[in-house]
Amino acid sequence: MARTDEFQKLVRDLAIQVAGMTPVYVDADAIPNAVIAAKRAELLADPATQKKPETIRPQIVDGQLNKWFSQVCLLDQPFRDEERTVRDLIIEKIATIGENIRVRRFVRYALGEEL
């Protein structure tokens, strides 16, 4: 029974995370290559990036992409106001519950927002 309670709490925590942080993708692997390429081009064309030396621009863009991943990918987001990520929380719960837990997809409904 305790395992069921732990699992239900995890599901509730993930639902609150999705509702509050509005992720778009489960993880970086779920992002289409075209979206990543477009974001990379956008970051590379940014005037602040263009002011930097050409040799370090790719590293700057990679860092900015990783920061973007932590905003749009559920598993890479910080869990609530903690230092750990949602991925770390799930790994912790796998160890506690003893079951393999995997987030494959999620759906977020929003009422009252313009499309």
C-alpha cells in the first residue's frame, strides 16, 4: 500500500509540475531536429552572440540551448523550487518504490488562454 501511495504522490507532483511550469516536451530527445535547428539558428543570429568571438560562439549557443532545454523539457526542469530536476526526482522514486517509472508523454490543458 505504501508503494501505491508513493506512486500516487509522484503522479500528483508531476501533474503540478506540468500545470505550473508548462513544459512542451518530455525530454530533449523528444524535440524534433527541425525545432532544435531553428532555435540554434535563432540563438546564433542573436546580436549578443554575434558580438562574441567566432571561435566561442558554438559553445555559447550550446549553453543557451541547454538552458532552453531546462525550460521546455519536463525531465530537465528544476522540480519546484529545489536544486534537483524532475529526472532526479523520478530516479529517487524508482529507488524508493522499486518500480521502473518512465514518463512517455503528458497533456496540459489550459482554459481561458488565447490560442
